[in-house]
Amino acid sequence: MKLITANRLFDGAVVFLAAEGWVADIARAAVLNAADAIEAGLAAATRAVADRHVVDVNVIEVTLDAAGLPVPVRLRERIRAFGPTVPFGEAARERLAA
């Protein structure tokens, strides 16, 4: 199973290709299984790059969790989808101070 991911050009946010376009929530991404679906998704992504909506398009491997939601196989992509693996900000300072 695969997803198509990119970075939104105007703010750099990680986005995923969905039926309705580019979304920031991986849970709404289109999970692609067939080669022709992946090719069609890449064609849409190529148009989005040409239209300057996204950059750095990648096809990534995913599995589905118990709830049926996509989870990237590679750690790099998990970090891109779900955020840092370490605490940061005010919550991190509070935990470190305790």
C-alpha cells in the first residue's frame, strides 16, 4: 500500500494526496494499491508541482493500523506525518523541570 506525499509550497507543510486534493491529515490520504492508481496519483502530483502548489513529491509505503488508518513504514515518513519523536515547547520544559 502506498500514499503520495509532498510539501505544500506556500507554507512547507507536509501534505498527502486525497480524493479531494492535498490534505495535511494522513488519515484522509488516498491509500493506493494498484499500479495504475499510483500512476494517476503521480500524474496529479506532477500537475500540482507545475502549478506551484506542492514540491518534493514522493510515493511512500504504508501499512494500516488496527483502526484502518495509514501508518508510514519508514521512520522518516512517520516523523513527517505525525511530528517529532521528542517533546518540545512548553510541555517539554515542564517535563524536564519536574
